[in-house]
Amino acid sequence: MMFSILTSVIKWFAIPVLLVASLFSGLAEGYEPLVNVLVCMAVILLVQRAAWLHQYVSGAGFIAVVVVFSPISLVVKIFLLLFLTCIAAFAALLAAFRNRPLPAVCETP
């Protein structure tokens, strides 16, 4: 019981806390690359945990946080988010249009 409450608290507060922390990462000046790498490593662990628990929506939110904190240029970040969005849309289309067997019709003589 306590483990599920702790997991729920971590899930609902981790993404907003990390995004608010991104506002203050510029104040770290000389330590900003180190802070960004540490945040990326922590979020990658949270993405693995979300995938293990089959919580794909929170995992997608964590991936967005990784892209925001990554030490790559802004243009690359924008295209990376665009690419990930296109992959998610394509996966949703594949899931929607996959072949499904027809229901069995029982004919009575």
C-alpha cells in the first residue's frame, strides 16, 4: 500500500518539479552542464521505471523533460521533439488500423 502511494507521488510530482527546476538551471552558471546531465540521468531512470510499470504517458512526459534538459542546441531539440511526436502519431495510426479478426457468426440451420 505504501509503495503504491510513493510511486503515485513520484509520478505526479516529478515532471512539474523538473520543469520548474529548468527555470532555475541558468542560475547555476558554471555548473549548468553538470546539472543538466544529472537531471537527464535521473529522468532516464524514471523513464525505465515508467516503461517497466507500463505507464507510457508519464514515460512520454519524462522523455520531454530529457529533451528539454539535454545539452544540445535548441534547433536540434525542436526537431527531436517533432520527430518523437511523429513517431507517436505513426504508432497510434498503426494501432488503430491493424487487422483484427472478424467476430465469429454462428449460423443456425
